[in-house]
Amino acid sequence: MKLIVAVVQDKDAPRFLGELVEKGFRATKLASTGGFLREGNTTILVGVEDEHVDTVMDLVRATCRSREQLVTPMTSSGGAVDAYVPYPIEVVVGGATVFVLDVVTCVRT
């Protein structure tokens, strides 16, 4: 058995979760926050038998796409605020970071 931990952008989470449910997988959704942009992420935990890992990974690839987004950088604390002019920059967001872990024991009660 495997535990799939998928960290996805909040915008991608509903579609990914919907596809998981449609295919009969159980999942646990956790709210999380990204470090670079400090935007909301969703961490999704899915326990599956080994033969279903590829199916879940295909769902991740199909529903969690990278895209470009304009963001305005935050001011740094301690710097000269008068000299700081926030210009939007384009960054790549979205996609997914996925970990596949071996499960020693799984108990459902």
C-alpha cells in the first residue's frame, strides 16, 4: 500500500478531488500555505494499493496544471520603503508536488 501526498494549488484542488471521488478513491484534504508566494495550497492525502498509484498520478497530471500569474512582491521588512516600487512580476504557479510513501500499516475504523 502507498500513501500519496499531493500539494496542489487551491484553484486545482476541487477538480482533482472531484476526479478522485469519481474514480472511487478516498482522500483527505488539508489546508496549507505555500512558502514563496504565501498563497493557499491544498494538501491531499490518498491511500491506495500499489497498482493504483499510476491512476492517481495520471489524475494529478490531468487536473493540476502549471500556469503563469502576475504577482506583486511584498516589501521586505527593515528596508527603505520610500525607495521600494512594487512592480508586478510573472511567475509560474500551480502544478503539484507529489510524494509517494510506503505504508506499513493502515487501519480503518
